[in-house]
Amino acid sequence: MNTVHEFVHSILNDNPYFSAGAGLCGVGLGMALLRRCGQIASVVIRRNLTLTLEIASHDTSYQWVMHWLSRRARSCQGNRFQKGAGQHLSVITSVARTEAGRIKAAFDFIPSTGIHYIFHQGRILRVERVRSQQSLQGASVAPFESVTLTTLGFDTKIFTDILEESRQAAFLKDEGWTVIYKAFGAEWRQFGYPRPRRPLNSVVLGEGVAETITADIKEFINSSTWYSARGIPYRRGYLLYGPPGCGKSSFITALAGHLEYNICVLNLSEMGMSADRLDHLLTHAPLQSIILLEDIDAALPSREENVDMGQRYGRAYEGMSCLTMSGLLNALDGVASTDGRILFMTTNYFNRLDPALIRPGRVDFKTEIGLCTEDQLRRMFCRFYPHGTEVNGSPTSQHPLAATFAFTLGPDLVSAAQVQGFLLVHKDSPHSAMDALPQFKQECLAQRETLRSGV
């Protein structure tokens, strides 16, 4: 037995190949153990010593965080952010109109898809942005995205601070502007560039109309606790009706600016609009926004027209008609309807509306925005030709020609848009406007007679 042992020992000692192989085997085994230990240590650290926050693109805070990352790019000196974020960047282009009327653009860099590292509050922050091929919420226009923030530590306060800082920065970015959103697929997107907020007194309505609506909507905004305590759904619907060009849409735009709200324009007749998609859009509308349904009478056929068209064209019409009146009614005040919603509808033909659409609970406040009264004509003339010192955009005294202008035109003849168009032609001379006024009145009378005769 000893002889065999001595023989094997001599072979191993005397043969360099065996020695090298044993050494390599030992090194490989050691490397495998180190790798395995490293993996275990990485898992332990990731599970117990790191914090991770994932934000999906359909979440409201996603755009806030992306804007926050772009601000990080601007705040860093030189290329520190770009070097820290890696070589792959995306760009966010923001467009705005200056007071001089020029369009200016700003380009902000944010991390593109992949893994990046930045510094925040003295800590390393790992930023991973992922984009999948799957579309967002079934829409064919936007891929699903997410951004994941990871850092060492135990306290989630760093994420709370980032989200709050992002929220404040996003709202501050749009301060002084009115942002218009439109529905693209199943998501809201900013439409065009932000508009400067329009002063509320720049839209001249009938006496007391603007003040009544403004007071009502402010009371609603400040009454969430009152609604909740009484179990009343916290939402408010408004209907503005009247001839075209009388200031319905203009007033809503000015009101949104006065309330520091944005506007979400919803086109119900858009191809592909369905009850489910409408529910989703109403539920996920941007915060502090007014939802606007313009020309609601033309957006959808009434329930009787739906039945008649279905009988006439059969299944082909049923396939084309995605959103029905019933689907709209359920979205406005059904079980799945959201609280805190402010919705405005406009129409030129009040008598064409389905009574179920404008009943209380769906439309709580109805008011007519009609043709100009003499008081409106006086105030519009004074806004174009201020007389005396202006206070908050309104003249302190009435122009001497304002009463004559209003009396000559008379009430219920012209719309606010017609008056504005006429005065713009003579914006530099009130006397020129008065000289052309008789001809303008004759044209308006002839137009009214033409509409009445149906020619």
C-alpha cells in the first residue's frame, strides 16, 4: 500500500503537467467561489442596503421626474451631468412664445434608455430608463416606458424629496402659462406651445355672466370637504350655449388662466373613441385641468338617431359607431366617473341636446352666451380705446363715443367676434370706426336676414 502511495506521489511531483493542471483547477475553483460569493453579496446588498423606486410612464409623476432630470442637466457645470449620465442622451425640446411674439426653443438633455449614474444630495443615484415595444394602455402611439431610481440607504425620504421637488418644478415651469392638452390614443399630450394666460376681463360677456360663473367654480373648488361629508359626487359640469362667435371658448380659456388651470380638449367624434377609452381619459386627465367638450351637439348622434342609423345601415354602422350617447352618459356620471372633475360643454344649438345629457348631475350650471347687449358693446369699445388711466386692464372712465357706438349698433345684432373684427380694422382711430359703423350695421342686418330666409 505504501508502495502505491509513493508511486503516485512521485508521478505528481515529477510530472509538471499534473502540477500545472492541479494549480489551474485550484485557481478556477477559487475564482468560481469568489464569483458566487460576489453574486450573493450583490443580492444581499441590493435587498437589504439599497432603495429602489420605479416610476411608470402612465404615472403622473413620470413627466415630473423627467423634467427634474433635465433641470439637473442645466444645473451642472460644463459636462458633468452628461459624463455622469453616460454617453446616451435624449432631448426634451420646450417651445414658448416671448412677449415680443417670437418663438424660442430650449433643449434639455436627459438620460436615454439604459443605466446611468448621477449625484444627488451627496449620494450616488442609479438611473435606469427602460422602453418596451408594448404600447401604453393599448394605444398605438406611445410605447411603455419606466424609470427606476436606486441608491444606498434605508430612508425613503430621498425619493420623497425628489418627487416633491419634481412636482414643484413642473408647476413652476408652467406658471403664467395655459397649457392645452389633447388626447392621443389613450393618453393626454401637450398640444402646441403654452399660451400666455389671458386676463379674465379681456372677454366681455353680458352683465354679471362672467362673475357668476367664476364665483360658482371657485366655490366648487374650495368645497371638496363639504361634498365628501354629505356623500355627494365631487364634480361639476357647465354648459355654455349661444350663437357662434359670442365668446364661449374664449371665456373658458380666460377662466382657466384666472384659476391657474390647464385645458384638456376632448374630441368625442374622433375615430377610435370608445366608452372605455373615454373613461380612461377622464380618469387620467392632468391635475388642475378643465375638460372641454366643444360643439357637443355635433359630437354624437342622439339615442334616437343611433337607433335609426343602425336600422338603416345595419351592422356596418354599428362597427363605425364606437362611442354612443349611452357610453358618454355613463362616463360623465356613472359608477367609474372620477371626483374633482370640472367639465365644460359648449354648443351653438341648445335645443338639439339630448335631455339626458344636460340633466343635473351631468350639467349643473347652464347659461346662455348670446349676441352683444348695449352694455357689452360699450365695454368692448372702451377696451379698444381706453379713456383715462387703466386699472387692472380696465379703463377708469368711459370713452365719449362708447355710448353712441353701442346705441347705433343696438342689442342682439352682432356677436363679440364680429365686433372685435370690426374694431381691429380701426384699432388706431375710434373716429374712423364711427365713420364706418353705419355700413357695418347694414352688412350685419343683411347677414341676419339671409340666415333667417335660409338662402
